[in-house]
Amino acid sequence: MTALVLRPAAVADLTEVHAHYHGLVDGLDDRFVVALDELFARLTEFPRSAPLVAGYRDVRRAVVRGFPYVVFYRHQPDRIDVLRILHAARSDADRPPGEPLR
């Protein structure tokens, strides 16, 4: 199985999302983490299952099931680098901010 690495920006995104959901509805933060874990499990098993982001040769965009969030990641030979976890309604959710076009 492929290793999964959360880059610092993705860790910050996850912390922000978890804090946002924590007080909204009891257990919503935990349900988000479960949905994210399920997505991560699928990506480690099928790393090329999500579509490539237009304009990037190696960045993919996967949707967190049941939540309006997307995960940008790069599949490396030995790991998956999770770049960002962004709300799908953000204007920049169609491409990972800070990532150069390739």
C-alpha cells in the first residue's frame, strides 16, 4: 500500500475544517474525519482514481464524500502527497493555491 503524507498546508487546512465543524453539529467534525479517512484509504489503494487538475500534469482533485471539500494531491512513486484540503465553493478550489503550473 502507498504511504500518504499531508503537506503543511493540508495539515493547516484540516485543522481549520475540523475546528469549523466542531461546534456546528454534535459529531460533525468526527464524521468529516471518517469521510476523509475513507477517501485517503481509497486513494492509497487507487491513487489515480481522481481526475487530473486542468493545467497540471500530476496534481489530482478528489471530493470528500458527503462534504463540500476537495483534496488536492500528487501521486509519487512511493507516496501520495496531500497538498490542500479546500472547501469546494472557494474560488480557488479548481486548482491548488501556491502550486505552479506544469
